Amino acid sequence: MAWAAWEICPTDQGGCLTYVALIAPRPLDFLRMLRIKTFRKFMKRFFPQLLYGVLSIGLVLFVTGCGEDPRFSGNSPYLGGVYGGQQEGGGPPRDTVSYWDGDHASGSPSIKISLGEQRAYFYKGGVLVGVSQLSTGREGLNTPSGNYKIIQKDKDHVSSLFGDYVDVSGKVVVPNVDIKKDPKPPGTHFQGTPMPYFMRIVSGTGLHAGYLPGYPASHGCIRMPEFMAEDFFRSVSVGTPVTITN
């Protein structure tokens, strides 16, 4: 409601008359005021919660977009992460490919490796008894295809070519070096990369337990999860045929 006042001063009279009236607002004005008042109450009450929700969603999207893929995390030594393919809380995805069923099988062993599939197939007497995920040589250091044989077995093998340059305390100064190409910094020495369950097939190339990021990443060797490398190592002998195809 609003009050209105005005004066009327006739020219033939000596005084003026004052009129006062109570004027109701127009219906549209009243509704507009009601909407504004309601909106202000709503914003005052719910705006903090609304802002918190928007920020929370934004934070989730940011973390999701920037988070490291757990399959490629350097914190886990193998794709699948754990011995025997059993997943542990917070670890990388379970290895659902690798398996071994050859302990009670008989027959001559043989291994077939597919570089395209990044898989190794183990046979006894021509029967498939095991499959392993792999990480073979990366581009420029490709694992050679062809027909080979196991020429050496070394359970605790350490590379004489690839590893790290470390200081006297054992701290890594230059990681992942090739001693033929990478100069050694003063005050450091070479520390070869461990290659457990090493099965050499030619020169500097062999099968062994190692890091599997989910794609070809080695210097040419054939990396396997440790639990599979152990099974392969136990079941082969010098002379076991190994066929590598693209």
C-alpha cells in the first residue's frame, strides 16, 4: 500500500485544498515484489549449498581428468600388480589374461610369442598350458622376430648393459641408462637392472620378470609378470624352442 497527497488551489478562492488518498499497488507490481522477495530468501538460504555443490563437481572432474591411469603407475611393478593375479585394495587392475596350468602336464615344452598381441603362449606336447601378458621392445629397440632356443637360464640375472647410474649412497642419479650410449656422471657407478628368472634366447635378449606398463617398453627383452616368469623358468630347459612372430 502507498499514500498519495496533492493540493488544488482554485483561482477564485483564497485557499488551497489538500487531498490525501490510500492507493493500492497494481496487481503486476505486487506479484513482481513477491517474486523478488521469495527469490532473495531462496538465494540467502540455499546459495551456499548450491555453490558448494558446483565446486565439488568441478573438483571431481578436475581430479578425474588429471589423475594418473593406475594401469601405468610406476608404483606397481606389474600390470595386474600382484602375485598370482590376485587384486589388492587400491592396486592396479587385475591381470585377467595370464594363467598357468602346466605343472601336471607332460610333453616337450615350447614357447610362442606374439609381439602384436603382447602375449606369450606356453605349450607342453603341443597343448597350451599357460598364457602370459608381456611388454616387449619399444619402437627403435624392437624385440626381433624369428625362431630361437633357450641358450641360458639365470634365476638372479642382472643386466650388464641397462640400469642406473647411482652415487656412493646408492641414490639414483641417472635412471634407465644404456652404458653403450649414456655417459657416466662423475662420482657415480653403474648399477644393472635386476632381471629375475632370465631365459636368454639370443645375445642380449631374453625372457624375464619385469615392469609391464601395458605396452611395449623394454630395450628389446621380453618382460613378464614375476609369477609367470617363475612358471616358465621352471618348465623350460636349455634348448627349448621359442618362436617370435609379429
